[in-house]
Amino acid sequence: MKYFKFLIAVCFISLLFSCGGDDDICESGEGTPRMKFSFLTAETGKEKTVDSLYVAVDYGSGKVQLGGQAKITSRVIPLRVDDSPYTDIYFRITNKGVESKVRVNYTTRSTYVSPGCGIKLNYENLNSVLDLTTTFPVKSLQAGQNFIENEDKTNLYLLF
């Protein structure tokens, strides 16, 4: 009986020490990065705080509304993770208002991170095109960093 209790105690202690680890979850920003958008004034080119911004993204099965935010100077938006070479993003400044369509073209490169995180995508050769059928609310685009490895740098400036 003493050996049985000892065996159970050893199993329990080893179970406590073997649980968890750094590779179990992907917490430290090692996943696929999102694209960062910042806003500028079209007349002066200076940073602008947008009173409200609503975003929708077409991930291949129709538009997905990402919701609105108020009083922001930048926003990060996830891009498609399938084999598509582009993502269509729609911006508007009112909930039911006119929207501007921006097509973001890119190439992807897969990188293995860890057993818990799996594979992340890095986006390269970013090229954004504004649909010119509507020039409101976004008047034009200005390129930023043309690759996405993390969410620190602005990849595209929207001029309002």
C-alpha cells in the first residue's frame, strides 16, 4: 500500500511539472500580423484623428463587418490567410454611409513559429489601390512600409 501511495504521489507531482509551457499558446505576438492603417489630412499631410471609422473586409465569402471605432489615429486589420493575392477592405465614416474600397495586393511567405502557434504568414510586396468610383470618404492613399512582419509600423496611410 505504501508503494501504491508513493507511485500516485510521483505521478501527481510529475503531472504538475509537465503541464503548461511556453509553446502551448501563442501569446507574445508570434501569430500572423495584421495590417496597420493610419490617417492623414489630404490638404496638409499631417496625422489626423478620425471621429469615427467603420471597416468591412471581404475574406472571400462576402463582406464581414469589423465594426466601428471612435477618435482613432490608426487601426489594425487582419488580411486574408488563404491563397488569395489580395484583400478588399471597405472604409466609411458613418455607420450606413458611403464607403471607399481599397484593394491590398501582396505575396505571402509562411514561417514556422512553434508547435503551439503553428505557421504564421508574413505579407510582402504590399501594393494598395483605391477604387476610383468613389473618392469619399478616402480621397487618396499613401504607401508606408511595404511588408508586414509585425504590427509596429504603418503599412498604409489613408488621406481624408
